[in-house]
Amino acid sequence: FPFNNLFWPVPSSHDSFSFWVDEQAPVGPDQKAYVKHLVAIFRFLAKKVMKKWSMTQNLTFREQLEGGIRYFDLRVSSKPGEPGHEIYFIHGLFGHKVRDGLNDINNFLTKHKKEVVFLDFNHHYAMSEEHHHYLIKMLKDVFGHKLCRIDVVEEITLNYLWEDVLVFYHHPSAESCPVMWPGSKIPAPWANTTDATDLIQFLETTLGERAKYGSFHVSQAILTPRVKTIARGLVRGLRNYLVEKNLPTIMMWVEAQKPGVDGVNIITSDFVELVDFANTVIKLNNLLIQDRPQAHDLFSDCHKD
């Protein structure tokens, strides 16, 4: 089935693991000194506010998979001072252990055949070489034969990927591992804006440049709060203050996209359940596979039970 993966529109969640954060744990090492200082002063009140702005998803990994999400944006960290090499998800506050999340994803893949999942480990905090080796071994132990070996991206076909997990690991520790794809294979340009119009202009510009990289491509259809944004919407949080009011504009852009050489590949969103995000992205595949209906299995098998 000669259908190049570079052209598939794939629904993705931003900070995919952030559906739960631990308010009892220390503030994460990904935070700046002034944030840690404020938490030291205001303690649990400050963490309540952090939670409102750190959580970008409501659905668990299993629920996201059942809803059609196939790319997961992952940030990980050790807990400084904790003995051993345990790794946790992190976005301001610590989340679940990484192993627990990986097991949830693997259980889904074991139950549902003909699925492809992308795991993008793009931020690592407070991790020594031993931590990286621990995490890489964990990935091998959990997914085993499901891990997809590094190959020329342009030559990978759908049949090659069935029942595979592609792990992208943005750290030199994984360079010698044949099943850890380098971060350079999956650029994810970041607009870093609170303005939906500026975001869409950025997405259009970066899509126009993607062909020269010959790789997967992530369109981050997300807005990023500034300090003043958080101050203005302090108690309302990311979802209520920034995401919900801008989703209609962002979704209009998503619906207008086309796959192809200069088209969308992976599209990332916050709070993927608020609108019919995953199905909207999946339907873009119809523009490529109107005469190849079997390619729909990549996303739809999980709905056939």
C-alpha cells in the first residue's frame, strides 16, 4: 500500500499527559525561579492557580486514543532529590509516572490492531544519562516489537507501520538506539502567541516551508499564555480564559486544510474533547484516500468494537 505517511493528517493533543497533576508534589524543574518563589509564599493557593494553567487536556490517554488521538506530546522529568531513576510527566506540576502512561497506551494497542501511535518526548528536565537510559529501556520493555525502527521517512508506507509505535526522542542519549527517532525528524514550529490571527498566519507560513525538510510535521494549533494573560485570567484558567473563545477561529483553519506535500500532517490542540477535533482532522484524509478506503483503518479501528 504505497501511501506516504508524510501526507496523513493525524490528530494530536498538546501536553497530552496533563489531564492530572499532583498538587502535593514540589513545583517542577521546568518552572522559572520566580514561579517557585511565589509557590513558596502562597503554597497551595499558588498551586491551585498553576493547575488551572498547566492542564491542557481533560481526557486520559485511553480516552484520547478512543477519541482518535494518535500523536502524544510528552514532557518528562525526574523528581530532584528522589532516590532511584523514576520518570514523571511534567508541565509546571508533576503528573503520573511515565511507565503508567506507557502501559495504558500499550494496552490499547494490544487490544486494537492496525494502529499507529506517535510518542514525542520533546522536553526532558532534571535527567542525567542514567535517567535517559532508564527511560529508553522502559520504552523498549513496554512496547517491545511494536517499536518502529528508524527509516527514511519518505519511504515509509502504511503497511510498514501497522501496529507500530514511533518514538521521537529529542536527546543525544538516544542517538545510537535504532528504535528512537531523532527530534529532527518531527519539527514542531511554535507560534508562541496569544492571538489567534497571528497563530494562523504562523501556521500557514510554516506549512509553506515544510516540504524542504522531508519529515513529519507538527502544526501546533495552540495559543500560549503570557504572564500578563495569566494575571488577567488568574482564577479562570487556560481553558476558560484563552482556549474556548479562540477555538472557533482555530477550528475554521483546521477544517480548511488539505493534506499533501505542502499540507498538514500532525495537528495539535488543547482540550481535544471541547469540539469534534479528532474527527475533523481525520476527515481531511478523505481528500487523499477517496479511492483507498482501507487507509481509514489507521484511525477508525478503535470504533469498530
